[in-house]
Amino acid sequence: MKNSGLYAVVTGDIVGSSKLTTGQRGRLLSVLKSSFNTIKDILPDGIRAPFEIHRGDSFQGVLSRPAAALRVAIVIRASLRHGVETQQRRYALDARVAVGVGSIDFLPAGRGSEGDGEAFRRSGPVLDMMKGDHRLIIRTPWQAVDAELATECALLDTLINRWSGEQAQAILGQIRGLTQEMAAEEFGVSQPAVRQRLKSAGGWAIEELCRRYEQLIRENEAQGLIMKQYKARSL
């Protein structure tokens, strides 16, 4: 498969999965699958290869809309923090996620686990090298974009690490496009409670960051297409 367009490969693994009880591990699989269903709902035409779980604590999926990759990563991480209960917030379940944006050369039968190309090489190896408190790294074809996103992802990690389960749930509702009134009805709480959870979770900042990421990807992707067209006409 050779395509001139860009894709996003989202690869991740669960932090501290070896310490989970049998019950928590079963709940983890259920929450991960639920997060993948949420991604399908918000990106009905944006998934090139569906998300799959490997070895019980690793996952990967391929998006045909790379501008949506940041929202996808947040959906997965927020779902884990909300869906798997822990005694203390600092022990909330989380995932390391590496997003690789680029072309794809090979994707047999739409299975991401067997694919190859720039996007895969920017995702898998980065996840393997991720250490310390890093939970999200995005690699693109553009160095200036990577430099900006490195700072923004570090700040996002700090914010997510402070979320309670209820705050993570509110962020999920926001990304799904729910109004505060709709979220209140679904969560069984008042609209002011949803508003306060979003405020405490930095919901407005999350939305601004997602929009900035989308702008960066789309502008650079468009510029790359223009350059390819120019070169093609010059031949």
C-alpha cells in the first residue's frame, strides 16, 4: 500500500498493568474496548485500521484523519481514569501513548499490527523509548511542530495526572460533543456539577489545545500537498 496522504498510528500500553488485580484487569479490558467504541462514534469515517488489544495491556489503531489523533489519545486516557477505580487519585490507571503521523506503505487487510511506513516508525519505537513521567508523545514529519507539541504534551500530562474520575468523565463528555445539560442528564448529576468538573479539569484549555493541534496538522498537511503539486508540475 502506498498512499501520498497522511495517517496517524496511535500505539499505547497501560502503565503499571502488572500490579492490577484479576478484577481490575477484567475491568481494564472492558474500559479499553468502550474507549475504542467512543472513538468510532466521534470518528465514524476516520479510522483506517480498528484499534486492537495485544497481550492484554497494549493497543494500536490507525487513523485516516491525523488531525483527530490528540482527541483520540485523550479519550483513551480519560476513559481509563474514569472507568477503573483506584483508592487514590495518584494511582489512577493511565496509558503511555505514542502518536506517529506520516505515510503508510503497507497495511494488509486493514490490520495495524502488520502495517509499516513512516507513521508506524514514528509511533512504535517512540513508545518503546518513553520513560519517566511522559505519557503522550506525538511525532510528525515537521520538526517545528514536534518541538511545539513536546511542550504542550508535557503540560497536558501534568493536567491529566490531576484528574479525578469524575473530571475525566466530564472531559469525555466534552470531547463527545455533549452539552453540559446533556452530560448532567447522562451522568446523573446537576448541570452546575458538570460545569465545575470541567472547570477543575481545565476543559477549556483541553479544547484550545485540541484545536491548536488540529490547526498545526491541517496547515502543514495542506502545505505539503501544495509542494507536491508544484513539484509534479515542474517535472
